[in-house]
Amino acid sequence: SDLDILVSIEDKKKAEDIMLRVGLVEFKTQYTSQITNVFDWLYFNNTSGIISHVHLHYKMIAGKTGVMEYDIPFVCVAFQKRVYNTKYCIYMINPAVELVLLYTRIGLDSTSKLLKKGKRGYVLNEKRVKEIEYLRQVADEVYVSNLLNDYYGCYATKMRELIIRGTLCSDDISFLRSICPVVFKSCR
């Protein structure tokens, strides 16, 4: 797994200087794995032998593996509504933004293979189900509704229903697959 850090494009130089200062090295991935405005950094701990992988994001990019063709316009909202975590002394994404982003990503990166699993009664892996359950419990419902209205317009009501229900069947995945590319235009 990796650590994802979202940084304002205006702070790109500052963020990269910090990464270098704490001992991370920028890692150039093979061309087919590169994602626009997402950079890979590695840290090797000589004592433990553990390698840490950091993704430095300047935009929120989503889509199918190897393509990642959608630029999700939540960056400003993510910074404006970020939440300070006192345990780790860091800012984190607001749970409402994270919840809407998660459903958006499911719609943009789901595949036909996932739909076939849905027809057999299984759609999402256990980790994703737990993430949805957690975010539904901690996200502010009013703010989730506002985000859905702002970004999904006429699809907001159906999106709200999916989030309230918390489970996704193959029909739900088909709905997400059909609307997300319409709502969020491809950046390629």
C-alpha cells in the first residue's frame, strides 16, 4: 500500500523540497503506469529494511487502471473542508468529500469484470465495503447532499439513495458507470 498526499499545484516545489529533505527519492515509473499530476516517491528505512511508497498528487485523477483519464474537480473543496487530525498532526480529507469521491471513483474505474461479480451477488471487496461503512458513519449528511447537488446535479437524488443504502449491486455499478463519465469529462 502507499500514502497519498494531495498538494496544491502552487506548492509543488515546496512539497518536493520537503520530500527530498526527509530522504525520499522521486521514482520514475514506467511510462504505461504514469498518472498525470501524480508522482511516485520512495523511502528506504535502513534499520527496518522497509520501503515506503508515497504518491504526491497535484490533482485528483481517477479512471481505469493504466488509463486514469478523469480529472476530479474536488481539489479546492478538499483543501477548503479539510479536517485536522490531532492524533497524527496532519490535515486529512473531509469524510463527506472522501465518501463522494469514493463513489465517483467506483463509477469511473469499475470494469465489466466487477459487473459480472455483481450478478453473482458480490460486487465490492471487503476493504471497500468497510471504507464505505466507516465514511457513512462519520460523514456529515448535509454536506454530502450539498456536494452531490453541486457535482451531480440531476443525478444527486439517485446518488444519495446509493450512499444511504451503502451497498452496491450490479445495477448500481452500471448506473455509476453510465453517469460518472458524463459528469466528469475525460482529461485525455
